[in-house]
Amino acid sequence: MAVIGMGHIHLAMPVGQEDIARSFYEGLLGLKEVAKPQHLAALGGCWFETNGVRIHLGVEDDFSPASKAHPGLVVSDLPPRDCAGCSRVSDIGRRTRPRVS
């Protein structure tokens, strides 16, 4: 047996923050929101997919942000840090770092 890919990554999120998640994952990163299966939709959260990348956000009542765990997304056209367009990232309270190879 060999791992040949990843089906999705599941991340926790706080209750009622779906609109903030949408503004980041869909509005900024361009991932498209996809409908959750009906039996999971009532639980909250949201799912995003594009180009084989699948991120599932699930609501946790006692959510606490992870101190280190995170997905490392590679993007093709994030503006340089010194460019005015980068304000889109800081406007939603997120930091950027150059890619580490």
C-alpha cells in the first residue's frame, strides 16, 4: 500500500463563523464552496474545493485555535508583501509569509 494523495483536510472552526471562513477561503483564496451532504449540513461549518484541494471546516462548540497545526497552501498569484494588493490579506486579519522551499 502507498499513499497517493489526500482526500481532504478537516479543520475546526468556531460556531457561527462561516461567513468569515467564506470571506477567506472563497473570497480571498478563490476556493469554491461546495454543499455538504444533507446529514452534515445541519452541523454547521463549510466545505471548499478547487484544483484537487479540499478543505472541510467543521464547527466545534469549545473551539480553541491550534497553536501550530495548519495547512500549508501554495498559491500562484498572492501579491508581494510590499504591494498594495496585499492589503486584502491584512484586511481580514491574516499574515503572509514568503514560501519556504
